[in-house]
Amino acid sequence: MTVMTPLSILTAPAAPHSAPGPAPSAVLLVESPLAPSADLALRRDGVEVMVLRFDHDAVHLSAEYLARTADLPVFTLDTAAPLMDEAARYLRWVKGTKGLPRPRFLYNPDGELQQTAGAFASLVDLPQLSPAARELVEA
């Protein structure tokens, strides 16, 4: 029996000539446009990427990066608001947006945002990749 971990969901290759399966897995990616691991997640086949953007980082995003991610759903976290309120707003956004799948886990390639992203993930009942799994993805 194969156990699908968050890492294997990101890295599992699609079977050649396989019949269409269930909808792709969805991941909430903590935005870190300079981290190579973010680029890896953005290029994965079979994984729908949704972006968790921190408002204080939005002013530092390049035009090229914004163009590359323009078709992705983005939730911008208001860092001045209580995190619990932002978690509730996120859940309303996910549930209330037609065709938007609920992510199965959080992928955070940015160590500086680990504490806030981890607390947010806990509030929205979203498991994170373990430190060891993050290292494998980033290798």
C-alpha cells in the first residue's frame, strides 16, 4: 500500500497513458518569489497552486513574477489584522469562491515566515510539510 504524504503529492509523477483521475491536489503556497522551491511548486504538474501572499511583501514583487502567477488564486493576508480574523476570512474565501478547491496542505519555502505561516495553517486546519520534506523539495 502506498501512503501519500504531502511531499509525495508534490513529487509523484503522473502515470503515462493513465485515465483521468480525480481533480489535482491543491496546495497553499506561502509566497516567496525569490525561493527556488517556490518555482518548483509552481511548475509541478497535477498540483493546483494557490498563493498565500503577505501584504508587506507585495510591494517587493517583480513584474515578471506577478505575470507568471497572474492566473493563480491569491489570498493576501492583512498582517495588521488579528491572525484569527484573517483565518476566518480565508476560510470564507475558499468556501465561497466557485471552483476553488480547498488546499490539502501548506507549503512554506520561506523560513522567515515560518512562525506566522505555521500559526495560520493551524487556524485553518491545514497541515504543513515537515522540515525534512521541505529540505527534499528544495534540494
